[in-house]
Amino acid sequence: KTCFDVLFYDEDMQEIMRHFAVCQVNAPGQHEGASTFPAGFTYPSMDKLSETLPIVLKHFKIKSVIGMGVGAGANILTRFALKYPDLVEGLVLMNINAQARAGQTGQHTSLCVLQPLKINPHFPQISSWALGPPSVVISHLFGQEEIKKKAEFVKTFRHNISKRINQTNLLLFMKSYNSRSKLNIKRTSLGRKTLKCHTLLVVGDDSPVVDAVVDCNSKMNPSKTTLLKMADCGGLPQLDQPGKLAEALKYFIQGLGYMSSAGMTHLSHWHPAFSTRMAFFHPWAITSMESTSKQR
């Protein structure tokens, strides 16, 4: 939640929010004020966490989602999309690392589901896994230069994570994330073993995980994947440049066939920030902005 509040409340995000509502779903023990897990508790693996999402969607009678996640959340959402492709219309993955643990300290995660203001099983949904690490992983999210330049920002972020999240439970999650297997994705001529949905990979050009995101992009279906490297941006684009990210999300959602008349502002002067074009996300014709089904 901490990672996405700034984005969701940003002025440029409100056009999206008028069509999708946010529903926060936390990973086990990661919500604010959570009780400490008992000694010996085995935290679910990344695969197990991904398998809980269909239960959430079924509870809210949600037929499909557009997933948005950061770091570990992006990793979990990718596993979910690989196992349940029919439930996922698209993914926005920030700071995604497709590899098994490579010396990382771990991260905290929670799940948000954006759904229509009037719950309608035929209307597209958006889900989001949000990340916020304690101080031990600040160096994973922020490069050294960014930590120096944005000392107050990083300090506030660390404080929020330390105070809002049960640190014992967080350690269990960190161990689970550090024990993750690599994502079963591979670029092949037949498009097998990769995501079936349209995917937007996002990373700041000053982020310490740029190489990991580029590596993940090399494993994706190039006809359905766009890599967006945000200029003058650090480890958390949704906090650093929420307005520009909101505009990118509008383009992405339009490519999925929704919000065809959405207004654009920032991106008219921002195209150099894209490492690849988004032109292949051609909008499908829809009856209206409030249409409950897409006409393809």
C-alpha cells in the first residue's frame, strides 16, 4: 500500500481511477497492525502466494484482471499469470527479477485489486502487488546516488515500512522470497513458456535492478511486451514520477481496449523515455467507456 498510495492519489491517475476502484489485499501477516506469526510458522512460497489470487478473485466475482506489481509483487503476479492465463488481461511489472535469488535481502509485499466502482463480473479488473522494504533492503530498491540525493524521501519510506509492518512477519516473507525459484519463462518461436498477456515492464534508469529487468525482457514474447525505462527515475517509478507512470498506464490500458478517449499530457514530451514503442497495443473497438464487454 505504501508503494502505491502516491500513484493512486496522483492527479493524472484519477482518470483511470474513475473506471477502476482499488481493493487492498495483503499478503499473509503483512498488513498494518498484523499479529506476529507463531514460532515455527512456515511462510508460503512465491508459487503458493500466487495460487491464492484465484480465491480472492472468485470471492469478489472478478473474471479477469490487469495486474500491477513491484519487485516481489511483480514476481508473484507473473507466476499467477503463467498458471492462470485466462484470468489475466495484462501485466504492468516494475523492477521484475525473473531469476532465483542472487544475493538479495528480500522485500515486503501486499496485494491491491482495482475493480469497477460498480462490481460487475464482466468488467475488466486491475490487481496490484505493492512492495515496500524495511531498512535492510533500502539498498536493493535505491541506488547509492539516489539514497544521497533523496535522503529525506528514503528516510520517510524506511520509517513507514518499519512502523507499519510487523518486522518478524516481514522476515518470514523475506526468507520466502529469497528461496524463490526462477520464473518459468523463455522466449521461443512458438511463444511457449512465456506470458500470454500483453505486458509492460517498467524500471527507472537509475534503479539498481535495470539489468534484471532487461534480462526478463529478453525472455518475453516481443510481440506482446514493452520495456519502459523511465528517464531521471530511481528505484520506485510510481513514487518518483507518478504522473508520467500514470500516462504510461493510460496508453497500456488503451492498448487492451479500454479508455479509448483518455486524455494524455506528459507523454507528448516524454517519448525518449521509452526503450521500445507501445504502438503494438492496438485498442480494440468498444461500445463506450463504460462498456462491460469488449467488441473484438
